[in-house]
Amino acid sequence: MKNIILLLIFCNLAPAVCRAENRTYTLTVRVENLRNSTGVLQYALYNKDGTIPDEKYEKYMRKKIGKIVDSFSSTTFMNLPKGVYAVNILHDENRNGKIDKWLLLPVEGIGFSNYSSIGITNRPTFSGASFPLDSDMEIDITVSYL
């Protein structure tokens, strides 16, 4: 009798547990105060340690391109499983899909989740830029022009 009761309880709880494990979330990324509305904003989403820095954009999980209107852009990543993520943005003013540099420094705006500024002594890493995603979320990223 005990086993039957336990089986009935499990059968009633199992669908809820399965739904919770299969739940996905949305992540909305907002970027304000771009120096102009030229070009596009490139958003790269990462979910593995060691993937940032990624100057050639080869290690991302997902990438999106967003329009810039009045020095503002946003995008939403959908259907993300619970996990740890980081975001890298590039204000790609000339729309060539890469970080343009002069004397090793970016000439276009870049930004990372959890970083309010970026510099030679403040280089982004996945562990520094990452955050847990276990509900729908909105984040703001500050763009840095070096």
C-alpha cells in the first residue's frame, strides 16, 4: 500500500518537475548612450568559461545584430535554459562584424555584462562578466569607447 501511495505521489509530481526542468527564459539586453546611431550593435551571448575574451567572435553561443535608434539599442535572447551566461556587445559603426583597432585598442565601442568600464588593467573574463539566469531577466550594458 505504501508503494502505491508513493507511486501515485510521484506520478502527480513528475510532470511538474519535468516542466520545471524544461523551462526556458528570456534575456533582454539594453544599451544606452552610444556615441552615435551609426552602424549596428552586435550582441554575443556566451555560456562557457574561457570563452571571453573572444575578439574574433568565434566562441559565442548565440549572436544577434540590433538596430540603433537615438543612440539606444536592445535585443532579447529567447528560449535560454537555466544556466550561467555573459554578454559582449560591439558598436559596429562600419558594419564589418569585427572589432576595429588602432595601436591594439578598439576604436569602436565595446561592453560586457557586469563591467562598467574596460581598460588595459580591467580586461573582461567570462567569470567576471557572467551571471546566473534562472528567470526572465533584463540587463543594461555600458559601452566603453577607448
